[in-house]
Amino acid sequence: MQKYLSLLVLACLLAFNASAQQLRLITGTVKDSLRNAGIPNVVVRVKGTDFLTATDAKGNFKLKVPAGAVTVEAIATHFKQKEIMVGASQTTVHITLNLLQPLITDSEKNRYIMDDKKGLSEVVVTGYAAPRIASGIHIKASPQNNTEDYSPINENIFHTATDQPLSTFSIDVDRASYSNVRRFLNNGQMPPADAVRVEEMINYFDYQYKAPTGKDPVAIYTDMAVCPWNTGHQLVRIALKSKQVDTKDLPPSNLVFLIDVSGSMDEENKLPLVKRAFKVLIEQLRPQDKVAIVVYAGAAGVVLPSTGGSEKSKILAAVDELQAGGSTAGGEGIQLAYRIAAEHITKNSNNRVILATDGDFNVGPSSDGELERIITKERQKGIYLSVLGFGMGNYKDNKLEILADKGNGNYAYIDNFEEARRTFVTEFGGTLFTVAKDVKLQVEFNPQFVQSYRLVGYENRLLQNEDFNNDKKDAGDMGVGHTVTALYEIIPTGKNSPVVNWVDPLKYQQAKIMGNQAEVLTVKLRYKEPQEDKSQLLQKVLPYSRQQIEQVPEDFRMTVAVAAFGQLLRNSAFKGTATYEQVLAWAGKARGEDPEGYRAEFIQLVKKAKLLDKE
């Protein structure tokens, strides 16, 4: 018996070696045609296969390909996809990519402006020096005289489970990206790629996960199914649900409304909508709650001192009197708001500054670094910052996202009154009351089942693996009744799955796999109670299963539809075979009861994008 077993092992090794010998290595570069500069994070792939890699910071890549001639494709955000033939004996490839639209040079301002022939948003390109930008350039999506700004998103790539078995990130309950994308589509425009944060689109929707029943404030759920946009892969869903708390049992709120009344807010979809939004919140206040109102323009000032929730008419009158005008001393307003909040902290009170602005700070402490330091310091005192974004044209999404992240608060974009109602009525507790802070996830993949994996979205929430056990590392918070969903696309281990070759195989990491071999992965979650500094640990194991997407629950199918839609809007290198028609089919079968109509609205947005997204 031992003899036959040895022969079998030898045969497998010979087959493996023969397969490996059929692969060859090609190297190359990917550059942009305008500047002849290397483009980082470009996905370079043998067309129609999982033989792929990504360029480094200088645009260089190495790729193992099958023997013989192959077609290689290069895919990068903001650039036209390109395919080239690589001959059987060719070992070096140099690829040049063109931006999606032609450029007009404006030498006096040292910038480039995209010539938009299709009536969609003009794009301003500034500065080629920022190393953290996927394309090596900074692109701002904007109509003429428009300064909207978005942080660049370097899309997550595949990692091998043997070389990088851990994936660690901070949870995200924000949903600003979805309502901002909705604003673009409702205005007849495709959103800029960097405005599309897939995780925020996924987490916009309500999912019927069961609330935790034990002592922990968060419950973990996991499942998996065949990936519908690449049926050779699988999708893993990780779902979180925080505990429900009756409104009457929530601690008293110590709130400060910090409202931008600068000249840039003097538009119908800005300050007037801000006033309507805050009136909705004021109607939800209880007698034990307190509200102060601070405004800022050329300078910051107190419109209303801290006032009890029983005096709603007084608070509403102060909101009614707000008018726009002046420049924007945003930093000074934040400092004043925090000072007032600190003066009214009581035992177990919920202390929060709620900032409403278009993000256009231009007077006073306005750099990201200064504002981050102010907000981080106050967060450590137990005063959180939630951010509401308004308007268009000069909207600063990048700045507002950072402020909310550093302030342990939510970030929402209010594009209409319905979104204000949802934020302050339907999800009152989740918006204002934290039940678990610094929530981090770490997933360990079993290489017996997972050859490689990629996290769908959460690019701005990635953490170092060592951050998971570091209680000093800040992470996302979950409010009352919040749900969080994350998707991993995995390439299963098997003879037909080529190894994703980001790095050379490690020499000393082939230890025997420990634990239950039926486990695909283990999810670990760390959280802190709102008043605590020491984290608690939860764990959940996902056993292997194989099911088609049609067999999974409605919530899973809806998640898949939204994720695919986000990848289509971004023109993701990993969108696979997904189409708008498929998204409509998946979402149409996942509508469920939909009492608020959000899923029905999603279907209409997909239809609009399908019409707008024409070459």
C-alpha cells in the first residue's frame, strides 16, 4: 500500500512539474500616452483566464503565461482598456494606455481639461506627482467651473492564500457614495469612477440579518455561492448585524449642529435642504436631549446655545433664520462646536457634532492634517463627528469622508429630502447612537480551498494585519441596528486554477495545514463597548459549500447585484462578464417586500446607467 501511495505522490509531482514547465515569464511596463509615465495598479491579464498580475508603483509588471501566443489585456481606471498579442517567443511587453477622453492642455494653469463631447461631466486632471493615485494622475470629475474632488481608489487585487492568508479591514457603515452616484445618474451623468465606493453602495440597503441575542452587540454571519460574473470563482459574504435598542432606552444626546452658511451654500440643494433635514431630526428629539447650533462662514458663531429637546419651537426658529453668505472658516467652526459639546457632557451621554456642508473649507484651519488632528483629539474625549454632505459643483467628498472617518461618525450625502428622512427618522438610532466602536474584521483563508482572494471594495478601509490586535488603532463604528456586508471573490484551489503570481512562492511556508480541513475561512471580529478601551473578540467559521446564486437568500442576491453595478460604474478590471441586463435580472428577483422602495429605485438607476454608459 505504501508503494502505491508513493507512486501516486510521484505522479502528482511529475504532473505538477510538467504543468509548471508549460508556463513562461513575460515582463513589461504600462505607461500613459500623455506623459509617458508608468501607471501603477494596472491589472495585466491573459484574456479570459486567471493568469493575471498588477503593475508596481513605476508601472512595471511580471506575468506568468501559458506556452504559445496569448492575448494580454491591460485595464486601469480612467484609461481605455487595451489588448495586445504576445508571441510565443516574446518575453518583453510595453503597453501604452490612453485616457478615456481626449485632453486639451491649459499650460497657464499647468493642468489638463478633458474635452467632453458627450454632454457628460468634464474632467480636470491635475498634478502627476501623487504616488497614491492609481493612474499616476489626479482626476477631478466636474462640469465647467466645477471643483468637485474625490480621493483616488486603487482597486483591490487578488492575493494568494499561501503568501497572504490574512485580510484585515475596518468596517464601514457609510452610504454617501450611493446617494452621490444617484445624484449623478438622476442628472443624466455617469459618476466619476472615484466617486463609486462599492462597499458604501452595498451597505446602503437594508438586509434582514438577525440581531445578536447574547451579550455581544454584534452578530456575524457567513455564506458562499458561485460568483455570477465569473462562474469559475466563488463569492463569500460576511454579514454583521448590531443589536436593536428601543429609542426610549437610548442615552441622552448632547448634539451640536455645525452648519456651513458660507456663500457656496446659497443654492436650493444646499442650505435650504440642510434646514429641512435638521428640522426632521429636531422632531425626533426627546426632552432629555440637548441641541446647540453653530454656524460658520467668514467666522464661526453660536446661533443657539445648548437647548433641551422639549423646546422644539425655539430650536426650529433658530434653524429658520439661517442665511448663506461669506467665505468658509470650516476649521474654526469645528473647534467652536467641539468646545460647546465638551461643556455639556454628562455621564453616559451621547456626544456628537453633526456637520452639514459641501466641504469647501477655504479659511482658517483647512488642511486635512490640521482638521484630522482636531477631530482625533476630540474623539478621544468621547465626542464623535457625523458628516452630512450637500450640493454639487464644488463638493469635496474626499475631505468629508476623512473627517467622518477620523471622527468615529457616519458620513451621508443628502441629495434629496427622502434621504434626509431616512437618515434622521427611519434610521435615527443607527445614525446617532454607537453600540460598538473600533470594529475590525480579519479573515484567514484556508489554502486547501482558496488559491487566491480579493476583497470587493473597502479600499479606503484596509488595515495592516498587526492592526487587528492593536487596541490603539482606530476603526469603524456600528450604530443601533446597523448592518454591514462585505464580499470576497475567491479563486478556488484546483488543477484548473493558475496561481496568481504577485510574488514568488515562499520557500519556508509549506507547513502542514492545521485545523478542520472543511473550513474555507475563519472570520475574526474585534470591537469595543462605547465606553471601553479594551476590545473583545468574536470568531465565525465558514464551512465549504457550493450553491448557485439563484439558491441563496434574497439579501445575498441583492448584495451581488449592487456589487456588480458598482464594478460596472467603475469599469472595474474584475467586472468579468457582468452586464447591466444581468444586474437588472438579479435585483429584480431580490426585491422582496421593499417597504421603503429602495430596491425598486435601484433598478431604475441601473436602467439610467445602462442608457448613459454608451461608448
